[in-house]
Amino acid sequence: MVYAPVRPGRSLPPVRVNLYSDTQTRPSAAMKEAMMRAEVGDEQSGDDPTVNALCDRMAALTGKQAAMFLPSGTMCNQISILTHCRPGDEILAHKGSHIIANEGGGPGALAGAVVLGLRGVRGMFDSATMKGALREKRRNAPPQTLVAVEQTANAGGGSVWPLALLTDVLSTAHELGLKTHMDGARLMNAVVAAGVTAREMAEHCDSVWLDFTKGLGAPLGAVLCGSEAFIDEAWRWKQRLGGSLRQAGICAAACLYALDHNVDRLTEDHANARVMARGLAQVPGLTVEEPETNLVFFDTRGTGLTADVLADRIRQVGVMVSTVGPYRVRACTHLDVDAAGVELAVQAIAGALR
Ligand SMILES: *Cc1c(COP(=O)(O)O)cnc(C)c1O
């Protein structure tokens, strides 16, 4: 079977506003300059000074002992699961989480672990829900070893786990003998939106990572953080999966550049998302979820059009969004989308429905 490309798009007009994802950014000229100047070495041998600098910086940022550079966020999640779990283990995570829906069945295929999907509003759950999913420790029950949270919760609407809820869920998990993992693909969006440090958010996480390709503008790279012992063990999986790199400093330099220049400005993306949500809320038939960060989700049911039909129509005028359900659309702001682009997108959507 041949799978369709994520976004088939030949012979379409050029894209003017790309709200498909915050992964669609192109590295800026200044970022490429930083990459060209990077000092490099053999990453697999621990000799790449730029990768080491990035890892030190990320360990400090998240308050962990150690960090590891990886090509992608998916690899951060999968290596964390492989390191924390054994075949047959059960992981607790929200039912809409990326590890369940978007990683090709990785937990089952690679670690032999099952993910139990928990319910909860906006991609979050509380400690009562988590406790309700715990099984009696019996020989015939799968060992439940890991709780995973997403900060921000992507399919939950780019929502931010409030610190009190996060602390309650993760510290309760620890009390119950479970390990804790944070998929922090958009952790810095949560940090700037909530005004809470990454260190505070990650305090009760045994593993946490940040993606540099989600709104931070880097072409690739994610950093996984945890204790010395966790990262040591995780290195074996990095090696096994072919995630050990060579002169990766050229990419780490882009990530360091992103930390210096592209974090504080995430507030602009959040402001643009709010403006877009307000504009879309004026369009008859659309139901818009209140954005907390850079992801704007809206429902097309009231227009009589499916999400795909609407997306195809606005693509004809150069506006690109993603669809995440028969009637659910996601529009994502990032550093290559400005206020004018947001306005154009709102007009295109209103026009397509007129
Ligand atoms: C994008 C994303 C990932 C995967 O990151 P990649 O770098 O695309 O592999 C994992 N979790 C969440 C919540 C994401 O949004």
C-alpha cells in the first residue's frame, strides 16, 4: 500500500501564508550564518563542542543533570519510552497524545509498550483520572511504569498545563512508583505563555525534551534531558537506532541561535493566534477554540463544509492549514507568519465560506 503524502500539492498556486505547521519555517540568514561558523567534531564520540554547549545549556534550562542531542522529537519520545519501559509495560498518556496518534505506533513497534489513553479536557488530565486508570498490581496485569504529558498539548489545542496541575499529576505519579516523561515539543511556548520557567515545569519529570523545529526556526534537532543515569542509558538506544551523529554542531548551532533569538518572540506568535481566533470567530458557522499559544483549532461543522474542502478552497488562494479531523482545522502561527498574513488567512477563510 502506498501512503498519500501528508500534503499533496503539485500544480497549486504558491503558498502565501503557511499555517500548516510551525515546522514549516525556513532557517533565517542569521541562523545559517551561525551554522556556518559552528565549531564541530564527532558527536558520537562526545567531541562536538557546539552540541556539547547546546546540551549543557538545555540541561541547565530544564534543571536536569544531562542532555542528549537528537535529530527529532519523535526520536526523543521513542528513546525515552525505550529507556523507561520494558516490553509489556503500559504507559499512561492523554488519548490524543502524539505518542499514540503520530509516531507510527512506535511504542508498540519499538519498546513493546502499550499506551493507555486517558480522557481529559484540552489534552490534559488530573491525578484522579490517572489514579482511576491504575490497575491492581497482579501477575496478570501489565506493569504500569510511565506517565507521559505533553506541554503544550498539541491536539488539546496548544493548551498549557497549569503548573499546579502538572505538579500534582507528576508528583502523584512518583508517589505511586511511576516514572514521568514530558513531551516538551513546544515547551518554550508554554514557558512564555504562562511565565513559568522550563525548570519549574520540568521539575517532576524524569525525562523532558524540547523540539527546535517547532516555531523556533531550526531545520532539525531536539534535545532530551534527564538524570546522568537516564541519559547514559538513552545513549545506547540512540546508538542502536542510528541517532548518533557526526559533525552535528552545524545543526546544534541553529538550536543555540534559536534559544538566543527565537524564544522570547514566541509571544508574537501567540498574539497572532489570538487575533486570528478573534477574526475567525466572526465568520458564520465556525466554532473557534480559544488559543492559549500558537495553535488555533476551529470546527467547520456549522458551515456545512468538511475541514478538507475548506482547506482545499483556501489553498487555491495560497493559504495553507492542516486538518485534524473531518471538521477540525488547525492553523499554526510561527516566525514566518506576520500580522498581515494572519489577516489574509482570515479573509481567505471568510471568502471561501461566503
Ligand atoms: C511535533 C511533535 C512531536 C514530534 O516531533 P518531530 O520533531 O516532528 O519528530 C512530538 N510531540 C508533539 C507534541 C509534537 O507536536
